[in-house]
Amino acid sequence: MTQEEIENLVDVTRQFREQLLDDHLRPGYHIVAPEGIAAPFDPNGAIYWQGRYHLFYIYQDRKDGKTVDNHWGHISSTDLFHWRQHQTGLKGGMYSGNCFLNREGNPTICYHQVEEGNAMAVALDDELNTWQKLGVITPRTEPGQTHHNKYRSWDPFGWVDGEYYYAIFGGERPGVAKCESLDGDWRYTGDLLAHSVEGVSIAEDVSCPDLFALDGRDVLMCISHKLGCRYFVGEWKDEQFYPVSHAQMSWSDNLFFAPESLVDDQGRRIMWAWLMDVHHWRERWDQGWSGTMSLPRVLSLDDNDEMQIDVPKEIEALRYRPVSLSGLTVAADRDRAIPEVSGDSLEIYLDVESGEARYFGVKVGVASKNAANVEETVIGYDASAGVIRLDARRSGSVEKSENVDAGPLRLRPGESLKLRVFIDKSVVEVFANQRQAVARIIYPSKGSVGVSLFAEGGEATVHSLNAWQLSPSNPY
């Protein structure tokens, strides 16, 4: 490369970085694609290795507006929020999969090789920058013979258990395969699911599977392209998964998509998902990027096998400019502005008692009274429906009538609503009483940064409101 070419490249790179920094919708502390189009942007290959969190993600080479190939990007972190970009060591036809330790203790990925089948690769260095692809593991069948006469597979999940390596072959009516060695002759053992659960067909799509032990139970987390992100609680035994219960992690659409998790040195099960921008598809592409992941979520099970969800404590290192208020009354059918709190990079904690209100909560991304359009994102608890609702239909200057999600939540007798709300430019994530979470992508106008409380059908009491500005942790 000539000196002139280097100078031109530096100049273009600087201009692009400045463009990203000027984009008021690019998240600051959520993981985002560093550049280019990432759709899909599935998190993959998550592993805690040699003192660092490693996470891979799908991104695309594009030419003339069309995808020409898929690769795995790679980032690592010591604190879950400041991530270092690695060189791309996994290129060419890479689709979703996981990372596990093989018998020799080396990080190994099980992934889908486009147009070839499910495959394995082994890391060759401790930085996880260099990998050796071992080839396809999809079992061969006789001509005309397929698994259940209708078997397509993608998004595998591999692990080692005793004398065998196993792999879930995700897709429609998923199966399990096993082998004594990573690159040996794999063979099917049968269906993944031993039986169905109420409301979910045995043939339901199980994609991006993630099987792990959690608090004395086994959990199968996955997506269905119809049902969205979800999980089964049950038991892995006799080379099948025996589900006992099933619950969803997204409801109205597939915005919360492609889950991936790891266990760290503290024993925490931490997951991410791709926040697929289903209602604003392509709207960031003209800025030279797309692809945002959820906040990391720490998962646990309570005594009733219900999922408990929270944000890792490491996020507290991003807090500054704290605000603390208490004893606030919100009048019935009125909004109460909170002038002490505003911004587009915030954490807000609320402890609210409903009183007689049937619907109450907080509004963020509120436009000023002088704004031309009414903009607000409404986060509320609907007591009659038993849901925590995140309504982003009026989150920007153009209304998106379907941009709303509502997760089931029933407050117990005497229980107050405890909300953790995270605003990060174009992302809002809400965690309610550590047992439910909802997320939306929003597109507020620049300056729509207000916060207010509301109550409908009766007044509500805010016992405490704590808020912090959150410092961006992404380089740009």
C-alpha cells in the first residue's frame, strides 16, 4: 500500500468514526456492530476463557446491497461492558453455533457451515484468534432416508458428556447426534425433545439452541421463528431433553432473538440476544451500521422453576450524576414530569405502589412541550392484564403501530412494582421485579429526552426513584 493510499484510508476511517459519533441513535453501552451491516447479528460462541469474556457475532460482507458471505466477528472483555475488537479468525459461510471445552480443555465451536452442514472447529491460541476447522459432522443417511423423513438442520449446539460428544441439530423437530471424537462419524440418537409441553408442538422450530444446567435443573433456551425467544425447564437424560415447563422471553414479535449464554468464573449464567430491529428495518443502514445486542442478563431459577433476570453488577461502574427522590405521589390520570432526570443514556430505578391505579409507570424519551410531535415511550404495569408493557408506538416522529411488547407479570399481594429501566439512545430495556424483562428499539428525535411518571384510574405512590447517567463504554 502506498503512502497516498494509507493517508486516504486514514482520512476515510476518521470521517466514518466521526459519522458514527454524531449518530444520536447509535447505542453507547450496548454491544453494536463496529461498522457495516450485521443482519443477522446473532451472538455466538460465548465463553469465559483465561479471565476474559469472549463473544462472537455474525456479520456480512455485502456488495451492491446484497450479502455475499457471512463471518464471525470476535470481541472480548474483562467487565462485560468495555469490549476489545479482535481480528476475524472465523471466515466464510459461518452461521450460528456455540463454544465449549473439548476433552483436552481447548475451546471448540460447533457451528453451521453454509451449504455444507453442521461442523466443528478448535481454537489454536489462547486469544481465540486462530481456529482449525475440522469439517462437517452432519450424519450421512442412505438415499431417500432422512431423520423422521423430514429433517433440515441449522444452528447446532455441541458439548462433551462422558465418552461422547453430543450436538443438538437445531431446526424443525430437532434431533441429537453423537460421536466418540470431534471429527469421527457422527450418528443420530433421535429426537431432542422426549415429549411436548402444553401449547407447544413437538415439531415446533428449535433454533439457536442453548442447553445448560441452572440451579439444579436443565434449561433449553432457543428461538422459534414463530414463537420468538423462549426456554424449557426440565432434564437432560437418556440422550433426550424431558421438558417440564415452557416460557417465552418475547411475545409480540421476534425483536429479542437468537439467545446465547456462558457461565463465568463466579458461576453466573449470563446471556445476550440480538435486538432485531423488526419495526425500523434498514433505517440505520444509511448510517453505515446495523446490529445491536441486548444488555447481558444474569439468569437464575427460583423455587418454582421460574426464570429470574437481572443485569450484571458491573454496569454500576458506568453510573455518574446520581439523582435520588422519594415519596412522590402521581395523581390519577395525570403525568408528573421529573425535571431532575433527563437524557438518552440513563438507568432509572423505581419502587412504585399502585394504590388505586389500574395502569401506572414511567415515560421516557418524552419530547419537550414545544416539540412539533408528541413523542414518548411508555413503560407501565397493567394490573388487570397482569403484564409489564413497553409501548414504543410513539417513540419517534413516525408512529409504528406494532412496536409494543408485553410480558406476563403478576404482582403478589402487598408487592410493589420495582423497575430497572435502561435507555441507550435507540434501545430501551426494562427489568421488572427481577422476574420479567422487555425490550424495544426506538427512534426518538434528537432532544426527546424527558422523563415523567403516570397513573391511570387512580393515584400511585413512588416510594423511591433513583437515576444515573450512564457513560458510553463503546469506543464510538
